[in-house]
Amino acid sequence: MLRIQAIQDPDAPVLRPYRQMRKMTDTHGQGLFVAEGHKVVTRLVESPLKIHSVLLDATWMERLKAPLEARHERIDAFVTSKETIQALTGFGCFQAIKAVASIPTPSTLEQLCKQGSHPRFLVAMDGLTSADNVGAVVRSAVGFGADGLIVGPTCCPPYLRRSVHTSMGTLFNLPVHHASVLADTLHELSATGFRNIAAHPHADAQLVEQVSLKEDICIVMGSEGEGLSASVLQACESSVMIPMAKGTDSLNVASAASVFFYEVMRQRRGNEAGCNPWQSP
């Protein structure tokens, strides 16, 4: 049920998540996240995630009214001007459209291992502290066909506002498992037949195109500064690296993730003449 209403009181409790947008961890601690922008909010409306409210101007309300009315939960639609939205949130906004939704229940490791079909492709993150980098890794993971995401305990949560925004809402289609001890989770994955592959540039690493990625695998991405922790690295069966030009030792984790994940897709779809890895088989 959609309830369209004007904002009578900017201090109303129901608007608190929008007022707290600068304090991302406060909203996350309440089990909520904020989606921003037309593409992200549209993907949210198309997803099964529970939406509590939308904050938007009259133009966006007209465009989203029908799909919002088609949903089953009660949704409050607060319609106001772009200027009021900016004053309420404390942010300038290119598109006057935002939404508040519930963070979905994380997947168990068993559920994650059953996503998709063989060969399965999981991504794990160890120590990524930048919300933007987490969102960018998620966007690449979904774009190149990952079946699920494992988040280590020292990682930025993927449902922080900036992560959701940078992922462009692709996060809504990616099952997420939160590992209390990432190295232990990787050992459990190995026991089920997955091969854990560390994205780690060091002397013993193979070039990514030299490693077969056609079995059940988990690509493990490390932090922006320190890379993978020792315990996580030890839990991986092999290490791979991207060949770099002389004088350059590595890429930003988000850029590196795109290269690794593309190689997974390329190998699994074939690289024969006339085969386009970007097209569905």
C-alpha cells in the first residue's frame, strides 16, 4: 500500500534515516539503508527487499507511482521539493529521489554455496575499509557473474549508503554472507570443493590468465593498503596477479577486481574466434 503525503514536520521520527545520511553507521545499526538516485531506487523497487519510504519530488513520484503501488508492503511516499530534500538530508542532490529500506538477512555459507550452478563463482573481501571501493567491487562482481559475496569482519559493510550508491543497486541481486573469521570461512569453502584464489601480487603468484578459473572458485580481494592478511592468504590454495607495466606494482582494489572477474567470465564462456564473452550464451 502506497501512502503519498506531504512533509508536515521535517523532524518527524519517520524521516530520521534521511536526516542521518551523513552518519551512515547510525542508519546501518538500525537495520536500514538509504538508496539514492533514480537507477538505484528503481532497482530497489524492482527487488524483493522491503521498502519503508521514499523521499522524492513530484516529477519522480509520477514516474514511480505505478511500480510502488504494485508492491505489497506499506510504503510512505514523502513528496516535496528538491530544495527541501537537500535541506533535510544536508546533501546536494542531482536527482531528487531517495528511499529507505531494510538490510536483507545475510545468507548462511551453506546457502551461498548453493547459489547458481556449477561452476560457481564467489567473491570474498578482506579488510576493505572504503565504502566506495566495496560498492565498486560489488558492481564488478555482479557484472561478471558472481554468485555471492563473503564479507570479512574488518570490511566496510556493503549496505552502507556510499557502498549501495557506488554499486548502482546491483548489490540487491547479490547474496551476502558475513564471516566472523574469514580464514575459517575459506577453510570451510575448501572442504566443500571450492578453490580459494588470492588476488595478491607477490613473487610466487601466477599471472591471472595462466590459472584455470573454470571450477568452483572464490576470488579473495584484499584491503586497499595492506592487501590480504596472513591468515587469509594461508587459507588460499593459490595466488594470482595482474601483469603490470614496469614501474607500476598494483591497481586500486576496485580496478583490480574488474580485471580478475572479467578473466573468470572470459575463461568460462570461451575465447574462440567469434565468441563474445559479453553476450549471454
